[in-house]
Amino acid sequence: PNLVNVSYPAALAPFSGDISLGTSVAAGAATLVQMIKTSVAATGSIVVWGISQGALVINAAAKVLTDSPNRPDPGALTLVRVADPATPLTGMLNFLPDAMMSLLQTGSEMRTAVDTPFNTVIIVNSYDAFSDFPTNPNPVAVLNALAGLFYRHGQTAFVDLQSVPAEN
């Protein structure tokens, strides 16, 4: 398979870089939508994989494609979202106050994953604060998740999907 990197700012101002999360994700999504359309037209199908902010880019691109009158055939596109901060129920963006979302220059649409007709795989590593934030955010649980952010977040990229029980 051919692996192609989607170039985008991947910034998170004011924490990293000088571009806001919202602007960074929007730039990546615009590039990704065009890459998906080109690839599906050329090969008939594509698998798109993104981790962390890259998963947010996939979410934003999926929304554009889902709302497009000439979207790809749902069976032609597989989306793999790894350590996604918009994971349903447990993604960190679901828990951030509006003031923080405003600081990141994101709208509420980025809080939750897009419901799409495309094949979707969501990979969450337990205790990763970005994708598995505690639904009962008591101080101990939050500290545990923040520690997991450093020790578990990047590891999610290397998960062996063969080891995941079929019911999951």
C-alpha cells in the first residue's frame, strides 16, 4: 500500500505553534478532502488513518464529504481515528468548557465525532486523557488520565487490532 502524509499545520496555539486548533484542523480537512476524492477516483477506495489532531482532521473532512452531493461511495472510504479527542462520550473535547474551546478557536461541532456513512474504526487506549477522559472527572481520575496522556497517548498508534475482542 502507498502511504501518503497529509500536510497541514498540526498546531495548537497557544500551547504549540502559532495557529489555533480550529484553523489547523480546517486546513488539514481541506487538503484531506481533495486527497480522498482524487484517490477514490484513481483507485476506487482508500483507508485514511489519523492520530490525535489527525483524527480531528478526519472528522472535519468526513463532515464535508458526508454533506457533499457527490460524496464517495460509503464502501470506498474507511476512516481510522486513533486517540481521537472527539471520541463519543470519552473524548476530552466533550469535557472542555466553552471558554477553552473559544481559546482553541473551535466550534461545538469539533466536540463530537461526525456521524458518517463511511466505514469507521475508532481506536482508544485506556487512560489516554485525549480520547478516554474520565466520565466521572474526580481529581484522582483526572490525574490518572493526565498521566496516561504522557504514557499511553502515543502508544495508541501501535495497537494490535488482532488482540481486540470481536465484540469491541
